[in-house]
Amino acid sequence: MPNLLANLPASLPAEVTDTLVRSTNLRIERITSTGHTTPEGYWYDQPEHEFVVLLTGAARLQFEDETVSLAAGDWLRIPAHRKHRVAWTSPAECSVWLAVFYQ
């Protein structure tokens, strides 16, 4: 049985995204980061909704009007076209995200 916390990269020079499921109206990704952030000045502005849960680690997501801190187990729903960026992920531990994108 596949495990979301198995086979994590030993070294992360860049954030790693693994697509687990893809269909016409749905995409599920495992995103792994250690100290990675969205490049300065870049904002995600996605045409689909996103449900994201932080499985391990710690992170901060920045929106235009607020910053949200996440610990392992925290989740949130990001409506389509709500601009956001990853402001911080823990450099001391692997942050593993499960992101579900849907129409």
C-alpha cells in the first residue's frame, strides 16, 4: 500500500511535487519542502479550488490580506483565484503537503 510519508527525498535543493492522481476535474499532489518558499513577488492565482493539508512540518501561507501559520495536521480550503504564496517552511524538518485541486 502506498504511504504519503514514504520515499521522501533525502536532499531537497528545490521543492518536489509528485502528482498522485489526475483527471479532468481533479488533481492530487504530494508536495515536499524543507525551507522552501514561493519566489518573492510571485503569487499563485489558480483557476481551481485547493484543499491543502500539512501532513508533517510547519509552514506559513501568505494571502493578500493575512498570513496563516500551519502545523502538522492543519488544513485549509483556498478558493479559486485567491492569491497566495508560501512565505515560509521549516528548514529543520521536511514539510509534506497533500494538495487537492478541484473545479
